[in-house]
Amino acid sequence: MKRKSVAIWTMELASYLEDAPWPASKEELIDYATRTGAPIQLVENLQELEDSDEVYESIDEIWPDYPTDEDFFFEDEGEY
């Protein structure tokens, strides 16, 4: 029985795609990750994307829960 693996994304893995040639297809992202020496987990995550000719504009389209600056909002009231 073949077990379907689940892509697990972390900020560290996503950081390897910061300088990727966006917009990019699945194959272009896999090629980029391989050429830049990204961890195998990143390549495996990219391989799990649906097989299509879809072009991804950013990491947000690959990892919908990708944290944004708003997720790291810290209230600063001047009191420490």
C-alpha cells in the first residue's frame, strides 16, 4: 500500500524560494530548488504540487498559510 505523503512547510524551507524566478511553473521551481542546493524536503514538497501547467506568482500560492508581516504584528506602546 502506497502512503501519500503530506507536504510540510516551514519558514526555513520557504526561505529557499525567496529568490526563485517568480512567476514560475512547478517544474521551474523544482529545477531552481535542485540547482541551488535546497533541502530534499523542499524538492519533495514541490513535487507534491498538482501536475498542471499552472504558473505560480509567489510562495503564497504554493503555501496558502505562508505567514505575512501582519502575522508578526507586535503592539508597541512604548512601555517595556
